[in-house]
Amino acid sequence: MRIVMAVTNDLVTDRRVLRHAEALREGGYEVECVGKRELGVRARRGWMFYAECNVRLLLWLLRRRMEIVWANDTDTLMGCYVATRVKNLCLRLRGAKGERVRLVMDAHELFPEVPELIGRERVKRVWEWIEKRMMPKCDARLTVCQSIADYYRKRYGVEMTVVRNVGKRKVESGKWKTESGEWKVESGKWKTESGEWEVERGKRMLLYQGAVNKGRGVDWAIDALEWLDDCELVVAGGGDLLEEMKDYAAGKPWAERIRFLGRLMPEELERLTARASVGLVMLEDMGLSYHFALPNRIGDFVAAGVPMVVSDLPEMSRVVREYGVGEVIEEPRDERYETRVKGLAEAVERVLAREWTEADFEAARRDMDWEKEKRKLMEMVDKMRNV
């Protein structure tokens, strides 16, 4: 059975999609992934980008043979939905009894509730219309956490399989190759595009991995270094605010303790994560998408045995509190920016003051195990094939 998975990004660093594709291939399915690069999308952002993505995706899908179309997030749903409707109509006209193309919707987040849509009610209503019209007609639906599944059940009356963003049970650190050269992790040296960077002796790495976008707290982490003299901040990821954050960091007296590595390949990021002292997962409570988020990096830090500092939001704080794998930044009564930054620095200090062992992460690893999540994924797809 052939599956086509669609995204609007460049696929290279989309670990959820790549992880699902690998699992499905291991299960005997033929999987092809398509993103904006394969589609030849020229627009960069805004409604023109999403419109072009979905038109090109529709035309691309109509030329392909598949039994399952997999829409990753609401921004690919329109093209995937129309393509399956057209293909199924053609199958009926040809008299192909029993043959049907199935549609899967994978909600990585609450797309209409992302911070970028706050105050843009007209655009938000378009995405909500797409979800309301098309999600109930999907053959299967899945998402990253129970909170989002509950939200969609209440809103549209649909059931969703929860397949969390978790990785391998345990990650080993060491030495590996990147496209730009060798990263000598044991000696504290990395090769970057701008040359070799060596971690200063005695400094401890605070790692932010993921998109550098609005409400992600990268500016908090930059400013928190004022109180964390023995730490360096590494930001691994790209995003809309990457250049702005680079400029912001360059103006700080402690700028030499901040490194922006850009987007890394999944295997590179995995090894880097294993060398961090503290993982940072900060999100501002800006809309329901962030409020219910369970980011990939929560599972990555658990797998690597890296304690975390996280925002006090339901899904991510539940993991940290239930399994004791870090600190939660309590929501301050004082909403000033300086209070939030100082709260982050204090939480980091509490994590660094403790001696962490592999045993501290075992309970979380038993729960957040990709093998368990993979079984749920495969059961969902196998059930579709047998219907």
C-alpha cells in the first residue's frame, strides 16, 4: 500500500513526519513525502504561500498513485482533501469497486490558534472553516497530545488517535559528521558555518532547539544569561525571528556566550542534545496552540537524559512534574518581562544545583517511548487498510 505524506515545510528537519514515514516503511508500506521544495513553491509567506502550496499539492497528488493521502497539519488539508475527492470520483466512474483513496489528518498543533493569527480573525476563520468542513470527512485523524484530541472532539465531534512526539528510548552521545565538517563533541568543539566554536572550559550548555518564532522565549534565554555566568546558550533552529534574535544577542555584553547554529539534521541535533546541561522549552501562553503544546523537544530531552526548564503550560508541565525531570517556571503575578527572565534564570540555577543520573529519567522514558507510540500509529493505519 502506497502512502503520500504532505507538508508545507522543506521536510529536512520535520522529525515527526520523518519518524512516522520511517515507521510506516518498516511496517511494509511504501511511503513518499512531499514538501514545498518538491512542489516548487515560489511564494515565501502569507496567504499566497499557502494558496500556492495547496494548488501545487493538489496537481501533484492528481498525478500520483496512492492509497492513502496524509495531510500534516491544517495548512495541507485543502489540497489533500480535494485530491482524494477527485481520485475517488474517478475510481467510481471507472467502476473500480472496493477501491478508494483514504485521507489521514495529522494535527501537529491547533493551527487556527497559533500566535501569528492572534488579532487576524478573518484569516483564522478561513482555517477554521477548512477544519470544520474537512476534518470530519477524514478516514483517520491523529494528533500530538490528549488536550488537542479533546479540543477537536468537543469542537467537531471527531475522534483522534494520540501519537506523541517522542524519540528513541535513550540517546547516546559522541562524535558525528555534519555537512560542514566534524563536530567533536567530547572535546567541546563544534564546526559551524562560520568556523570552529569551542565551549569555554567550565561553561555549561543551555540548549534551545526548535523554531525561533514569536512567543518561543528565545529572548528570555538570551537575557537570562546575565544571571548565569557559568552558562552558554546554544540556539539550534531557524525561524521567522532568527535574524532579529541574532541582532538582539549581539548587543548584549555576554554575546560571546551565545551561539546560533541554525537548522540541524535530526541526527546532528540528537547528538548535540545529549551534551546539553539544561534543555529550554519556553512558550508564552499565546493562544490555544501554545497552551496545549507538547513539543518534540520534550521527548528529545527525556531520551537524552537532559533536565528541562519549561513553561507552566498543561502538557509540558505535566511531564516535568509527574516524572521530576526538570523545573517549571511558575507563572508570576508580576507580568513584567524582567520578572519572567529572572524566573527562568532561577529555574535554571535550581536544575544546575542538582546532580542528575540516568535513573532520574527512567520512568519518563518508559512512558515516552517511541516504540509504544509507533504501535498506536501502525494500528491506526492497519485498521484503515482492512476496512
